[in-house]
Amino acid sequence: MSDKNTALFCLESLKKAGADKAQCVLVNTEKNELNVDADKISLMRTSYNTNIRFTAIKDGRRGSSSLNGFLKPDIERVAASAVENAKASPADPAYDIAPRQPAKVFDNKIVTPDLDAMYDRLSTLLAQARVKYPLLKLSQAILNFNRRMEYFLNSNGVDFTSNSGYYDAFVFFLSQDGKKTSSFNYSMYTARDMKKEIIDTVSIDTLFRQSAEQLNTRPLEGKFEGEIIVTPVCLINFLQFITTMAIRDASLISGSSVYKDKLGKQIASQAFTLRSKPVSDEIVDGYYVTPDGFEAENTTIIEKGVLKTFLLSLYGANKTGLPRVSNTAGCDVIEPGDKTLEELAAPIKKGLLVARVSGNNPTEGGDFSGVAKNSYYIENGKILYPVSETMISCNIPKMFMDIKGISRERVHFGNSVYPWISFGGVTVSGK
Amino acid sequence: MIKTDLKEYAELLGGYSELRLHENRNTNVMLMNGNLVGNENSSSGGLSARVYKNGAWGFASSPGAELDTAKKVMAAASRNADFLDSRLKKGLPPLPAMAAHGIYDLSTKKPRRSQKELVDFISEIDGYIASKYKGLKGRRVLIKNLDMEKAFLNSYGSSFYSVTPRSVLMVFLFAEKDGAVVDHWEDVSSVGHFEDVFTEPSALFNWVDGVYERLMQKVSGIYPEAGHKECILDASLAGILAHEAVGHTTEADLVLGGSVAGALMGKPVASSMVNLTDFAHTAFGKPCHIPIYVDDEGVEAKDAVIIKDGVLTSYMHNRESAVHYGAAPTGNARASEFSDEPIIRMRNTAILPGTDRLEDMVASVDDGYYLAGWTNGQADATSEFTFGVKSGYEIKNGKFARSLRGATVSGVAFDLLKTVTMLSSEMNWSALGMCGKKQSIPAAMGGPAVKCVMNIGGR
């Protein structure tokens, strides 16, 4: 049975089990992976998987189940369990599936991994790091090729097929000099091919250089309120309060979101524009279909500081009466500013260049505190030295209202495009 | 239920190679303000093969449990090992042979509850909260159950079958004070199927009352002053300190990767009253939450005594790292999903209790904090750590004063442990943790109350 026919069989099994509305998503994946552990290439992996997720709505009640595998008796059993789960649910008029849309096949036409190129890129990275940064320890590196075929069907007639392939790389490293060890740091990206050396991608060369500098950190004394410049790789730590928490279903349905009354209103400085572009050339590993079964579209989340959309699913939209977002977010692209990194630092009397944070989960109100890792002290406009045992505390909604500047240069991570951003009103406390 | 014995595939094995049939089954049920937003059960499983060739590893996995799948994954793993060996040419000798066997099925003997019964269970708790605490801003009640079932066979003759269930029930409550949302959550979690861990919803009502009470204390609480303070960490914080800040730095693969503990073996790293162990399956005569008898490389699991009387005495090992360090394997290799290779993981990591009474510990602090419960934790290769703290109290002149709304604490573990001056005789374990080192896997952690000096992040 072909994968498409298996998906059709899944949908029929849900209907046969009694679903009034049925949805199934069959995903076939193949992953080829190379690992580096402690400066040595160590393992090569090939993983195959077939995952099928079933959703059933019966009498206004919803249930889900999933399995991996493709045997007919298992499919029938797990489809029936989705319907049984639905019967266990209370009825809720907000439960629904996507309406019919024109059937489509999406394909990014990246099909086959180049295993030799993957091996060559990793061994070159190790060789380059050994020569250029002899104190660097590549604790771990992972290079993947991911192939994914998704069939999304529902009983309203939704019929989407998505084929995609991409590479992703993750490097995790520190520096060692005798008994001295620096804080670890990491970076990651996705790519359409393996042509570019890893060290030349997403600031990895800079991060390797900084790692050796960070063997000699200095603690800060005292406490002050100042500005921080957040690097592109670190920005997600602050941005995700907005994009994965405060304007999503859970916070809006429960009414705990600080942004619940802010649609169409200013929630960030005018310089800040955030788009979600899952079907853009700027994004390597986007997506074509939302988890609810809608064809994904690019959307603007925040434009010139104004909140343009909540990130509500179909259920969240039905529950709150607010509009559904036209994708499921992620694939962030932040518009560039007009400053160099030096120009961002120039007006700062006392502050930090923050490259990584190790911290608490933000509260529902957006209060955050954590240790600034791999970070540098800024004084009178100069980036001076790496710091240790330095904590930052801030309120994330207030931070985004107090953006001092955004860099012209941005880093393309494959799944996002971020600049350096300078924020005010952050408390920095040392020893 | 998967096959319990893989011996029929023994002829596929050679050199050092292993086959693992592995299925994870999850049940998630979640009510948010009375709305059922999660109602799902899922399973994910299949066969994996791992092959060692002259120092290179090949791995492959696929759904299925039958002979053709076993042949497919073994062939792919062998191809991958050959690919790497032909390029790396490490020429390392075979891994030492050692075998272990066993059947460890912790499944309940009681009839299993249906999904509807689980929904009804948390609906009753949710209804109790909604009717009793009407002033709340929001509430969430959820169940997260995970069964890990594994059958294993390797070319050195090791084999095991295990079923390790874990059950978790969590309550999140939200209140509002001066326009700001204050939240608090707690869990009841344990090894075992839901039927063996929980009885009736009403048995949890007292606990729910306590969660509400602690939320109200946070609502009227303050944020702590930033700076170094004498602190009493409650048992759950001691557990996350053991796991995040010390445990990770002493996993042998991370030591090889550059952790600061590489230079500290045999040296004092803590006050002489501090002992820290990663227990394999049994601690103080009782079964642990993550009981590992034979690990996912077919090695008998043993306790790793990491700190003894303040001195670093052992790392946690798999087969390969034990060879590197000339140490005995500790059986710490575990895989999270069927598609994951086993890597060095903690199991049940704890600071061992001392002899002090908590009342005496609090009474000994003139100006400090009692810190209770963790929200998350991260640590560095340097042993510098950051934990979110849920709640607590000021301690003034040996007595609890104002309550805390939460805090973030940080420090360098091997410095902090040298400031430990008291350890309570009582200890607690938590089964809630999911450790995220490459693969996300349950890990248990525990400890007594600890008196030490810690850096508090204030406002």
C-alpha cells in the first residue's frame, strides 16, 4: 500500500470507528546523522519512522491518538482509540477541523543526503578548529539530513502532501587551558546543501574565538540598571516569551496573557517588526500546512511595534472569538535596523553584550532573571571583557517597549533570521 | 506489549552489536479552566541496532519488531559503522565483554483505567478547585503518564526485558495581584502505573488545598534581595543541585568533552559532610523512581558514588568511557526513544541525608532565605548553575518571616558545596524531571534540606 493509500485507509478507519469529523496526518521521516563527541567523529545513524496521528470529533467531543508503524490492524485499533478518547471528552463547540481547501502537493525538491559532503564538512570543522583555536574542545557536534513526507487528510476534504528535505547542524563547545574551563556555548542552523564550511556559518568562527577569550572572565561588582545588547543566537530566549507563551492558546484562553487586550496596539518599540515566514525562500525548513490542516501563509506578527495577530490555533480562535493565525508561527524573520554592532554599543554607559542566558522560565507577566553566559561587559561604549557570575533581571514586555537599536547585520539560521538588538531597563547584578 | 525476548535474532549479531526493541507509550490529559485541551494517547516504538567497528559506531532504527525489520536495521547499522571505520581508521580493540540478564516488569497488576476514567479523575479535581477557590484567575490540571518498555539482546550475551511506567499529575493555579499574574504549580509523580500511584481524586484534595495555600503565600510574597545569602534549600532543590550542577559535570562523556570535573578526580570538591550518589535502582533499601538493573548496553547497573565525604570519587560511565578511564562501567547508558542510541545518563541522583533537624537548621540562620521547589535548572561545564525557585521564606533571627514570590538562584556547584554546614536527616525524591541532554529522558533526583551560601537573583 502506498503512503497516500495508507493515509486514506487511516481516514476511513476513523470514520468507520464512528468519527463525525476525522483528521489524520501520516509522516514518513528518514534521518541520516553524523555525531562528533569530544573532538572525534563517533557515530553515524540512519533512522526511519512512520508516525500517524489521528483526531476524531464525535458528538462535539474530541480525542486523539497516534502510533508509529503502518500495519492495518494497528491502524484500525489506534483509530478506534481516538474515537474512544473523544467519547471520554466533554462536548465543546470549539472543537473543529479545517474546512475543505484545494488539494495541493508541496515539494522543496531536496531528496537525497550527500553523506560524503556531510563527513567532509565535519572533519574539516575539526581540523580547522584544531589549527585555529587549539584550546577549543568540540564537546559535541551533530550533522543531520532530514527527509520528511507528510500526508494531511481530513473528512472535510483537506488533502495536502508535503515533501521536504534539509540539513541541520548543531555545535556545542568550550575551551580548556590546563585546569581552566570556559562556559560552554553552542550554535545551530539549517541548510539546503552542505557546500559551505560549518565554521563559516552563523557566527561559529566568532563564537569559537570568543570561547578562548572566556577562559579568563571577570566577575562584576555590584548592581546597576543598564542596557544589554542581545546577540542573534540568544534573542530567542527573550522573544519566545511572546511567540511561544503570551500570545498562544493557553495564555489567551486562561486569560493570563499580558497581551490579552493588546491586539492592534503597541507592544514593542516602533523599530521592531517580526514576521513569521514558513513559506519563504529566507527559511530553509519551513512548513506548508498548519497542525490544524490549513495551508500555511507568511504573516506579520508585530509591525512597527504593533501586535498584528495572536498565534491562536483553530481551537483557540473558536474558544476566544479572536482570529486564527494563518500559520503556526516559528520561522521568525526580524526586520533589520540601521546600526552596526559598534554603533549599538556606543551610547551604552554600563551594560552587557549577552550571548547566552541560563535562566528561569519567564513568569506569566514576563519577569525573567538568569545568568548572562559567554557575555561581555560594556562600559562607555566599549565592549571590554567577558564576565562571570553575572545575573540579569528584566521584564520582557517592558524590554521590547524599550528597544534602543537594531543592527543592520542579521544572522540567517535557516529557520530564523535575527539581528542584534539593544534593550534598556535591565538590572545587572554581579557578586 | 512488545516481544519480551529477542533471542530469535541472535544469529544477526556479531563483533560488538546490539538490538533493542523499544516502545514508549504516553497518555496526556489536560484541563484548562475546565476545558479539555489535551486528550491523547500515543505510542512510538521499533527496533534499533548498534554496531561497533574498530572504534566507530553505526546505528539504525525503524518501526516494526519482526525479522525483516531486524535484518534491515542491522544491515544499515553495519553499513554506517563500515562507512565511518573506512574513513576514521581508529583501529581500536573490541569493547570488553561482560553480560547481564534480567526481567524487570513494573506493570500494575490492577485493571487499567480507561481514558474516560482518567478524564473523570482530573475533572473531579478541577471541579473541586473551581467550586472551592472561585477567586482564581485560572487553573490547569493534567496527567502525563509514560511507559517505557524494552527488550534487549547483544552479541556478548546480555539480554533483558523491562517495563518502567511513570505517572505524573500536576496542578497549576493562577491568581492576580495588582494587575500581575502570580502562578504556582506542584506535582505528584512516581514510578508505577497510575493505578498504583493514585487512588481516588478526593485523596488529593488536601494536597490541592496546600497548592492553593502556597499560591496565596506567593501572592502576598516579596521578591528576595539580590546577593549572596545564607540559605536553606529544601529537598527538591538539593535534588536538582545534585543532578544539574554536579551530576552533569561528572558524566564521563561530558568530562571527555571538557567538564571542569576532569581535573578534580580524587580531590575535595565539597564540605566533608557531603556525599552524592547516582543510585542504579535501590536507595536506602527502597526501590528508586528510575530503576535500572541492566543498562541499554547490556551492562549490570551499579551505584556511582560520585562524592564521598566531600571528595570526587567516580564519574558515571558507559562501556566505552569506562575503558578510556580504566574504570568499571556503572551501567549509566540509556536511550530515550527507540530511535536513540544509548548515552550516559543519570538515573537517581541524590545528595545523601545528614543528621540535622530542619527546625535547627532554620534556627541557625540570622538573615537568609528558605528556598523551596524548582521550576527549571541549567548547569555549565564549569559547574556554574542557575535554578528557578518556586517559593520560600525570608529567615530573620532563626524564624520564617515574609514569604517569597519566587527567585532565580545561581552559583558554582563545587564552590557552593564547600559552604555546606548542615544537612537534614530527612530526604525527598522527585520523579518529575525530564533530563534534556541530547535526548529527553526521565531522571529522578533527591536530597535532604541543605544549609549553604547561595547567590540570589533579585530585582
